[in-house]
Amino acid sequence: MRVAISTGGGDCPGLNGVIRAAVLRGILEYGWEMVGITDGLEGLISGQGLVPLTVDDVRDIHGQGGTILGTTNRGNPFRYRVRDGGQWVEQDISGHVIHNARSAGIDAVIFVGGDGTQEIAWRLAGLGLQVVGVPKTIDNDLLATDYTFGFDSAVETVVEALDKLRTTARSHDRTMLLEVMGRHAGWIALHSGIAGGADVVVLPEIPYDPEVIHRHLQARRESGIAYNIVVVAEGAFSRSGSASILQQAGTGTVARLGGAGDELARQLSALGDYELRVTVLGHLQRGGTPSSTDRVLATRFGAAAVGLVANGQFGRMVCLRGDTIESVPMADVAGRQKHIGLDSQLLQTARSVGICLGDERVD
Amino acid sequence: MRVAISTGGGDCPGLNGVIRAAVLRGILEYGWEMVGITDGLEGLISGQGLVPLTVDDVRDIHGQGGTILGTTNRGNPFRYRVRDGGQWVEQDISGHVIHNARSAGIDAVIFVGGDGTQEIAWRLAGLGLQVVGVPKTIDNDLLATDYTFGFDSAVETVVEALDKLRTTARSHDRTMLLEVMGRHAGWIALHSGIAGGADVVVLPEIPYDPEVIHRHLQARRESGIAYNIVVVAEGAFSRSGSASILQQAGTGTVARLGGAGDELARQLSALGDYELRVTVLGHLQRGGTPSSTDRVLATRFGAAAVGLVANGQFGRMVCLRGDTIESVPMADVAGRQKHIGLDSQLLQTARSVGICLGDERVD
Amino acid sequence: MRVAISTGGGDCPGLNGVIRAAVLRGILEYGWEMVGITDGLEGLISGQGLVPLTVDDVRDIHGQGGTILGTTNRGNPFRYRVRDGGQWVEQDISGHVIHNARSAGIDAVIFVGGDGTQEIAWRLAGLGLQVVGVPKTIDNDLLATDYTFGFDSAVETVVEALDKLRTTARSHDRTMLLEVMGRHAGWIALHSGIAGGADVVVLPEIPYDPEVIHRHLQARRESGIAYNIVVVAEGAFSRSGSASILQQAGTGTVARLGGAGDELARQLSALGDYELRVTVLGHLQRGGTPSSTDRVLATRFGAAAVGLVANGQFGRMVCLRGDTIESVPMADVAGRQKHIGLDSQLLQTARSVGICLGDERVD
Amino acid sequence: MRVAISTGGGDCPGLNGVIRAAVLRGILEYGWEMVGITDGLEGLISGQGLVPLTVDDVRDIHGQGGTILGTTNRGNPFRYRVRDGGQWVEQDISGHVIHNARSAGIDAVIFVGGDGTQEIAWRLAGLGLQVVGVPKTIDNDLLATDYTFGFDSAVETVVEALDKLRTTARSHDRTMLLEVMGRHAGWIALHSGIAGGADVVVLPEIPYDPEVIHRHLQARRESGIAYNIVVVAEGAFSRSGSASILQQAGTGTVARLGGAGDELARQLSALGDYELRVTVLGHLQRGGTPSSTDRVLATRFGAAAVGLVANGQFGRMVCLRGDTIESVPMADVAGRQKHIGLDSQLLQTARSVGICLGDERVD
């Protein structure tokens, strides 16, 4: 049995833990030959990037960020971008991928990636490739699983940043805005805002009203506290109808003048006399050594993916439900995001300890 | 409404997060007066240790380890140790505690503590005190809740230690044994062993055979790897019938010559030629700033405890089930520990990636 | 004897260590009364911000970032901004400061701050105030001292960020640019670039040529390495004469379109096909718990400042020379920055291990 | 030119930084061929452990603890232990080492190690081998250099432990003793004690009197503070003449019943009613990712060692003086340790902020 592993999409702490666990279990328990596909599917498309993965190759990689296989955000084989004469065109090269996999004697592929990757895997399955999936999104916004690895590490990075900003905020009586990842869902912002003791958290799920935030901060000032910690998900936007500039920029119609953090800073500046500072964490949230929580989850996912292959449960993706690793059909994953419910317990908790979410509820 | 908070038993990262959340919600949402009882119940017993807890008092304490209220491992009011003439005797001073609570106008007490504390709280409830509970055990061995705060931070501390020991182990071809907390249950050892890429993990739940471990390490050496990482729960013991010296010492009959880590080191030394080093993490696992996971859980528990009081659900303890905070009767908690099931998924995962658990299963 | 402490300018890890050491030594060794001036000199200007500093007040603050006294970047009493009718005007209120200090019975003031603060202190000394100084600059660019506290912590924060960016850079074959503090001197950039294994470091001291950097990165790519780590001091600029937009913005004539990191990214984009990502660390470099190195230095500075007061050595500032705390006249400090010498050993070391500094030297 | 690198003695954060810098400079600046000797000198003795070191081999290793070459505490070729019949005997195999080095075409060897390693290197130089040295001791007790890499990382590890123990100490009113490295010199204990805000620090340089420490802690208790942080260097001993049991154990005459931390705990227990807890950090101090300070120093040392080879300055060891890398004759290093001077400024600082050093001076 020859089983391949591919990591696709943005990198994420824990990817190496998945690879390591899959390789160890595949070899030690089942005696399979394990191979890695480099750079998403590029290694398979070119036919040049299939690398053997032995026990030695994955030794001690569980603590390293990134992926030893490399990854890419490009390379959907159903819409593969190639140069045709002077311009880029999209081609369907999926048949080529299937062919290369067969030529290489690959019996199954473990796809580690987000909903885009899982959809590609699912369509390749339709062409006859035996696939299983491991979910990956640092934003934790996949509906099929309670948590994804990488999320805990990202929250930890954000909370460390909040701890640092807090000391400056206090010393200078400043309002520090920290923009964090979360284009469509505010899991990172909400978890890190609660853990980091934020005063305000704005999320993609709840359009915010700058006036509400301003009143909240004014009330703090009147009680004698002149510093504030504000966590802004990158996909947050105000309810004025002017969606975040960042999101508009995505449509190509508006020049990017800054992200959601900058926008809220401008709005607050217009309302009051704040000493504002915006910090954008950006890629720092994706890198570095994974937290222990993410390492355990990555190990469980990697080992479970091998279990799916061993049991012939192709077309399924591993997931976490409660404290148990289960699996779901890949088809259930595509295009279904997990948002923070407006009446969810975690949101209520945030409100109950005084965090302003920027909406009109009486906090 | 005047609501008191008490923290009892060994300290644990996240205690301050519970206190902060309870105080914030109690004041901001319900307008209660919140007070703290210092040093477990000592402050109430003496009548001298009731301190007001305002929003200012709990500001920015969520990132601090320990408890601002102090704690103690002594002080069960049903068996309170007092000096009578020349010797210590135990008295039941529970009536005195109830009296002091009434005199101080305390309407309810939130007890944050382990099964010992919860049992005391439950018995005080029987005497008429309105109580709710928040579970606390760094070992994560309370049956009533999926996870307890402090556990994640402890695992993180252990994994950081394993990462450090690994570089030395590799450079010197050594076998590093790390003894971690877990007298009755091996949750810390198992989670950190998986996260830290341990080669061997021994747990209180599975009596180990030194020969099995020796053979596992010899097989590694034969494959060219001469360094090993071994995680030893303090309550682990070998199946030879000679329970861990540490445990015997608990009976007062055997002088303490070392813990479970030392014992396994002696056993391995007798079997082969190892360069062994034992490290005992001890109290380092209890201290320091809580992880973001623990801060979120502590906040949820603290806020939920206030919810129980607000709803008059006395005699109940908050708990985590899946991703939801619920509550259980305190009576259900006492004396019921949560052990790692021998067929649990997590144990299987550990075996499947090649971790030796010291038993005779073919790994 | 009544001795006051003031912390001025931007905050910096280690300020609390200075305060703690000065208070402890002043009280324990000399029996003085120690007081803190809040928010730079604001507490003295208003007369409302003199707070007693006891041993209890400074207990365990050495590990906290920021300053318990607060600080401000405003408030030069020789050019104090006050509202006169509808507009802001500057007034010399130094006489008022001296008067308030005398009224409060203050015998000496320890000024902890950068060259601006030291100059103010020096001028107040000219009006009869007994002052001593403790240097503070996170940028390490004060000529009078080998190192300043806060610098090591800032470098550590940058290196942690570089470690995180590296894993992403490798996994995605990206060029990660990290903009760090250092408007006039590149100490943070150079130290963190060496420690973090950067491929390119650009500094205010060496105008860079984007072409040189491009050629360096192309050579890397030709040798098979497609990811790069670039550290950009915020004050770095290219030699084309177009000084960094950030610096121009300081004159108020150019709208800020981004910092030095964005500029270099634009320049590289124009030269080649890079997958570039810019991260700006900003205030994260100022906050958080100080490194052990900074805690030791802060303690030494604080204790030594008390020694200067005890010996009547007013008008002097403590400094580090080699491994010894010494002192210099405050007058020597003002306006004299410490830049990285173009032939300094550290620069040579950077070049010798292959770091491109953006100039035309054959690297 | 073919230049070899050897790392000997106990491991130490920064070793890989030295290797990386030497390899990069040797190849990039001088075009040499660089090779590594595995496991101290073992690779050269066996002739089987000479590994090429290319730019690729040292990529991104600067952040890893340990040494990619391996190390050993055994293997002095002048007293090499070999089996002769049934027992171990010592042989002088230095001629064999020289022969193997010549056969392998090695022009010079960079020895990274402590005074033992430097002495071996010096003696091999006497036999005709061209050698240069890089000092390594985590204890910072080499006379020839102001600081050694690894020391700062070790202190950082100790201070993080102290920060963790402090929260427990406060919450439980305990006296936490932390035993740290430093058999002959107390640099780690003194630096970490100052940085970590210890109340008592005991060092090998100052025999302590348990009564003095007891009185110091009693005075604290009388002022209302019932928790204490005590840092104990492993080589500390009381002045009663009963040298530390650990040291006696070194002579083989006394069974090891514990280290210096345990001894002080016993002594304090005999004097008063303390809630004592002893933690021994042990190997945790040697492992893990090096601090930025150590990474910079390691890079400078590695690059400078190549400079010595390039200039034909054999028989010399690089060192740090003030902020400059210099070199000294290896012969000056052997057997000359750097102790903390009893009137050193750093000791005075410790006393001046109230740290008890266990001697009779009025603190």
C-alpha cells in the first residue's frame, strides 16, 4: 500500500504533527509506504515532487511550524493557471493529476487543507482517486468539526500580543486596537478577546456601531479608566452600510487604505479624543511552534486519517466532536462555514463580563 | 445581594480568571456586592478575611497565576485542626462558619476548588449555606467535567520542558525521564507525551513492566536512535507489585527515596546501559500565567457560577460538556475521579503513533 | 530625605524594575521616604500626582511591563501646552514645577527617561532641583551607555516574530519583510537580524539600494532557496534620494502611505517576482514582561541612581560601561545618539555570515 | 582549505549558532570546505564521523538547542577509556587523533567547548594540530571571557521558573527553594535571583549561615509577608563545615541524599515553621531554543573563530571583552575559573535591594 499526503492552503501550526502521525501510524501499524506530495498538489502535477516519508523524515517535526511538504494557495487542478501565449488561462488538468497518481502507484491520498482543498479532493475522488481529508483552517470556521488545529496557537499568539499591548495601554492611557485574523468568522477575535481581557471585540458576525463603542469607552473613562484594549477581526465592519474597506477591496473597486482596525480607529477618532494605536498581527498568527493543544489534535487527526484509509472509508474527512475524533463525508464540508451564533453561550459570556461587542444591546 | 468567593486547595492557573469573571458579572449584570474570602475558608473562620471585590480589584488579574484571595490545603471546617493544650486535635467548626457567613450578610458562596472543596461546600449547604461550585483540578481528573482550567497550562509547561530536554537528549544520546503531576490519573502525562513526541509514557492507569519499556528502547537503538524521551506520571507504578515508593511513602511506612521517575530510572539501569537523567517538574506545573484556553474556560466558569446564583440553582457545580458550560449537583462530584479508559481513543492514538505505554500489548 | 521618581517618554520593559530597585534601596539601605510622580511630570505639575512608594507598593512588579507610575510623551515644562482661549499655546512652567517640588518637600528627583527627559531634568537642575538620571531608550541609541534596558526585550520580541515568520516563509516560498523599531539607529534591526538569521537587514545608518537586495535574493533563488527573511528598521531608506515616506511624513508634508517595510516591498515588487508579505511589529516591541537581561540592568540602574543621590552626585546619569555601572554628566547625553559604526565589528559579523545590508559592498 | 568543527562537553543553547556562523563564513567569505566531527572527538577517533557541512546543512539551525554534531562528556584522547580484557583502562590515543586528522586532510579544527575541551585542544596543538577555540560554559565561569553563550538562556529559563513559583508562593504563603546550576560559581543564581526578585540567593562563593537566612525570612514574616523565593546554586554550602552533601558525594564517600536545595530546606525546617518546597531545574537549563542574546554571541564567536583560522592565529580562543570579540591564548584558559568577587558591584546591588546572601553582613 502506497499512501500519499498533501498539505494545501495557508500554513498553520500543527501541519507537521498531522504528517508525522500519519507517517508513523501508516508505517508502524500498517507497514505501508508513505510519500509526501510537495507544495500542495504541485509535486504531483509536475510529477517531480513525490518524496518518501520515513520514520526518520518525520522525527521531531511535531514542534515545528509550517509544513515540511510545502504548501501553496494556488494550484486547483480543475482551474489550473497556465501560460498560453502571452496570457494566463485556466485549464482543467485533473485527469493529468489522476494519471500521475496512478503512474506513481499511489493507492490513496490524505488531503490536509481547508474547504477549498477538501472540495478539490472530493472532485478528484469523483474521478476515481481514493482520498481522505484532514480539516485545516486557522480561523476555526469549518462547520464539520468543533475545532481545527492551529486555532489554539493563533489565539495564544494574539493573547500574548494583547498582554504586551496592555502594559503600554496602561502606562500611556492609550486605546490599543489589535486587528486579528477572521475574514468571515470571529472565533479568533472572540476567544482571544475573552482570554486577553479586551474591553471591546468586533466580529464579522455582528456589524458594529462606532457610537456604541464610543459610549462604552466613555463610560470607562468616566469611571476613571482611560486605557482600552480593542480586538478587531479583519472581517468586522460597521453597520452604516459602508462595509469594511478591506472587504470592498476584495471586489477590486476600492483601493485598500487599511484594514478593519484602521477603519475603526478612524471612526473612533471622529467621535472623541482618543490616543489610538493600531497593530496588525497578520502572518504572526500562522507561524511558530504549535501549542500543546494543537499538537495533540494534529496527532489525533493524522492518525485518524490513516485509520480511514485502512478501513477503506474514502471520501470522508476526520473531525472533532466533543472529545472524540469522528469523520464526515467530504461533501458535507464544502462551502459551509461555522459562524458564531448570535445567541451562543460564548457571546453571552463575553457580554456578561462587560465586553462591548459594538451592537445596541444594553451591555 | 452579597456574594462571596472562596478558592481552596492547590493553586492552579486560571483561578484569578474565575474570580474576575464572577466579580464582573455579579457587579455589572446583577449589581451585587462581591466579596472575597481569603485563604480558602480561613478568612471566614477567623472573621478577619472578608475583602471587598470591586471592578478595580479584579482589573487585569486574568493573566496572573495563583489566586489573589490566597488558598490553603488545610482548613476543612468539619475536621478543623486546633491546638488543645499540648497537641493538635480536630474539631467540627462548621456551625461557626455558617454563623460567621450569616453575620457577614453573605447570601451565597461560590466555592472554587477540587473534590475536597466541593464536598465541604456540599456539607455546608446541608447546614443552610447557599453555595455553588466551580471545579478545579490541575490533573483534570474530575468526572463531572470534560476539562478543568489549569490543565492546559500545566500540559503546556510540560511540553516546553520536553522540547528543552529533547535537544539535550539528541545531542548527548541520552534517555531523559520527566516526572509530571498525576497521582491518580495520567491526563497530564498522556496529553503532554503525545504533544511532546515522547517515546514512552507511563500512567497510573496502566501498571508498567520495565522489561517492556526496555525492549522498546532497545528496538529504537537498533534502528539507530540512541536518545529517548520518557514521561512518567508521579502515580505510575510497575506491575511487579511493588507500588511506587512515592505512594507507599504516603502511608508513612517507607522513607521517601525518590518518586516514580527515579524508580523507573533505577529499573531501566538494571536492565541495560542507559545514560539516564531524571527531571521532576513539580510545582512549575502549577504556576505562571494561564494559557489562553484556560483563561477562556476560567472566564466561562466564573460567569456561569454567577448565573447559578442568580437563578437560585444552589448546590450545583458548573462543568464543561463538549463546548457547553452546564451544571451538575455537587453531590455527584465527590469521590468520583475521571481516569483514562484503557480503550479510550486517546490511548489508542498514542499507541498508534508508536508510544510505548509499558504494558504487554504489541506496540 | 524625600526622593521622588519620574518615568517619562515611551514605555519600555524594565521601567518597573528601576522603580522597584530605587525604592527598595532608598528605604532599606538609607531609610528615605520614596514617592512617585505620576504620568511623567504631570503629577508634579498638577500637584495631585505624588504617590508614596513603599516596599509593599513595589513588591513583585519587576516582571511587569510598562510603568506603575504612568508616563507620557507630552509635558515638557519648558514648553508646556496649555489652552489659551480657543487655541493651544506653549508656556514655560518650569518655575511652577520647581515650586511644587519644594512645597512637597522633595529633596531629589530620579528621572528615568530618554534624551528628551534627561535634557528637561538637566534644565530643571539649572533652576536648583537636585536631579539624577536613568537612561531609557528601547532603541539603544544613547551614546552615554553601552546598553539600555528594554532593548534586549524588544530584540527578543522581534526574534520570536522572525522565528514565526520563518516557518511560513519556508512553507510558502515567501519573502517576509518585518519592520522593526529604530528611527535613527538600527540596533534592534541588526541584533535581531543576526539572532533571527535574516537574509537582509536594512538600517538607518546605511542607505540601501533595492537593486543590491534584489540581486542578493536572486542569487539565493538560483541556489535553490526561494524564501527570504528581511528585517527593515523603520528609519531605513533607499539611497535614491527618496527618503522613507515615513520620515517625510514626520515633516507633515506627505500623507503616510506606509512605512519603510512597505516601501522596500514596493521597490522589490518592481524589480522581480516576489511573494512578499510585510509585517509591522510596532508597539508589540515596547510591551510585555522584560527579559532577564533587562531586569538585571534595570535593577542595577535603579540601585545606582539611589547611590548617586546618596553621594550627592546630582546632575549625573547612570550608565553601563562594559559590565560596570558608572555615571556621566547629564549634559553629555543630550542630542548625542549612538549609531552603528560602518566599520563596527557587529556589522562585519553580519556581512561575514552572508547578511545583505543593501549596500554595494561585495557581500 | 579544509576546516573541521567539534563540539565537546555538556550541551548549551547557542552551539548550533556557532556551527552555523563558522560554516557560513568559512564557505561564503573564504571558500573553504567545512566539515563537522560528530560526538565531540569520537567521529575523528573512529574515523567514521566526519560529515560535510554545507550552507544547506546549517540553514535555520540557529534557533535549535543542542548541537547538530552531537557531543559527549567522555573522550579525552589523552586518557581515552578502552576495554582491555575484562576491565576499562585509560590510553593516550592522541597520536591516533592527529593521524586521523591528517589522513582526512583537515587543515584546522575549531574546538567549541569548556576548559576541559580547550585543554585537550591545546595539547593537540602541541602535537602539531592547528586549532582555535570557542569557549562554552553555561555557568559563565570561564575567566577568559566576559560572557559565554548559553548563560543568558539558562538565566532566562530560571527566571521563567521563578515567575511561576512566585505565583504559587504568594497564593499559599510558601517558601519556594529553586536549585539552579553553578557548581563552582554562582553566576546563574545571582543573575536569576536579581532578575527574578529572589529574597535569598546562596552561592558557592559565599558559605551561608542558615541562621542568617532564617532571621531574614522571619523579619519578612514580621512585616506581613509570609512567602519567600530562595535561589540555591547547586554548589552552595553552609559554613558549618559540613560541605554540601552533593559535593561530598562527588568523593564517593557519602550516599547522595539530595542536593544543595534539599540541604538548605532541611536546615530551615530545623529552625522554624516553614512551608517549604524544593524544585531542581536540572537539565531544563541546558536545553531549548537560545535567547536572542545568546544567538548573537554564538554567531559572533563562530565567525570570529573562522577569522582566527584565516589569520593563522592558531592556539587562540575567541572571547568577549566589553562589547568586542577578541582572542586569548588557549593556554590562559585552562583551570582558571571566574568567580563572583565578594566586593563585586553585582553582589552589592543584590544586597542593596534587600537580597539576603546568607552571610553575616548586615543586610
